[in-house]
Amino acid sequence: MPTIVETKESLLTDTISDEQLYLIKYHSYGTIQMTIEWLLNPHKMSATDFAHMQFLAMPDFLKQAYLSMYKKSGVHSILLIS
């Protein structure tokens, strides 16, 4: 997941709104709990499917930052959006 600095850079802004900060925290906490549940419980979902679901649950502005981060890194494909 992109950092707050990477999110600001991808949105071309120096600030993150209170709403965006709330959504970042909400998504982060939810992602942590879902990952713990996925690791500790028998599951039918593959790691790839789990990662894809995490991406789908991401707020749109974080998806933009996430994709921007990978574009800058030179990664040519991201399985999460395929």
C-alpha cells in the first residue's frame, strides 16, 4: 500500500484531507485484520485472489497512488488488476 507521501505525490498535492486520512487508516486497519484472519483460518482463497480482493477494497484515490507507485518503479505488470 502506498505511503502518505506517495499518495500525496500521486494526487499532486501537499495535503491529505481529513476524509482521505480516515479512509487510509480505515483501509489499513481492515487490511491488517483481514490478513490475520486469512493467515490463521483455513481458507479457500489463493494468495493471488486475496491480494486482488484487497486491491478491489481500496479507495479509488489509494488505487491511483498504488498504480502510480508501480508505474514509477518500472514494474510492467500488476497481477492485482488483471
